[in-house]
Amino acid sequence: MDYFVGIKIKPDAEMRENLLLNKVYSKLHKALHSLNSTSIGVSFPAHKIKLGDIIRLHSTDENLTELQNTNWLGGLSGYCDVSEILAVPDQVKGYRVISRKQSTMNLRKLEKRVQYQKEQGVLKTQDEIKAYEKQYKAKMYASGLDNPYLELESSSNGHKHRRYIQFGAIGEQAVKGTFDTFGLSKTATVPWF
């Protein structure tokens, strides 16, 4: 993780910041998936309540060169200022894990629970099903996530889903590991600066 590429998105009247960030991140995911990459991590150094307008890609010079040679941004490159591949500064604030945060409750789980309880004879009438769904949804929305997120569209079925991002504590030591095709990891760190 000695090198990085900085991508500053440039929203305009047609393309708002969050929409542009979602599109850039979707393209990044497709590129990482195509390369079968497990060694490129992402960070969002400008995040506050939202993820911000900067994405950094962290890896080795070779891995980042391979990614950049694919021209993965395509038509979105006009909406982004992309840096050259740069060395990570000698002085960083530390290292942190940037991972996905998932809710334990969602509508897909609700459907499965209702189906299972119908099969077991627990829910027998439409009124019982509606009451159970209402109770589950109230609990689900009350325990919602307040992490910043990306709203992504599945290329296989077109459904939209949110990928909530969790920022770990800043530590003094880098931890090596692998990243998924979204550039996230439960254990590996990226330099934070």
C-alpha cells in the first residue's frame, strides 16, 4: 500500500455529487471484479456525514498501473480529476480498516421469515402476516444504519441496494490482507492521510 491514485469528482447541474460518486464506485467495482483484484483498497478521506467527493485507491504501483490501463472510468473521466499514481506521504495520520457495514434486518429476510412461518403454521391468516410484517418493519427502521453509504445498482438484476461504509479506528500499524471487489476489507488497512 505504498502508492495511491486520488479521484476528485466534479459534480455539475446534471450530475449531483452523490449520484456521480455512486456511478464512479460502480465502475470501480466492475473493474476490480474484471481484474479479479484482491489487492486494491479504497478510502474516502473527505468523509463526514456523507462519503465526500474524493476516492483514493491504494495498492502497489504495479496494481494501480494495471487498473488505470483499463480506462475503467470511461465516459465518467470528464467528471473526475484523476491524479497520477503517487507515493503515499511519509507522514500519515495512521492506518484504518474501511469495511462494509450490514444491517441484520432487511426486506429479503422478512420475506424468508414470513414464508418459513407460513410453512410452520405459525402465520395462518393474512391479518397475522400483515401484523407480523408491520412489527418487523417498525423494528427494522428503528434500528437503521446511520453510516454513510453508496447506492449501487446490480448489473445482474438491476435492483438498487445500499452499501454502508464503516470506518475503523485509526491505528499506528499497517495490517496486510485482502480486499473484496469493492476495495473494502474487514481486516486489511489503508493509509489515512
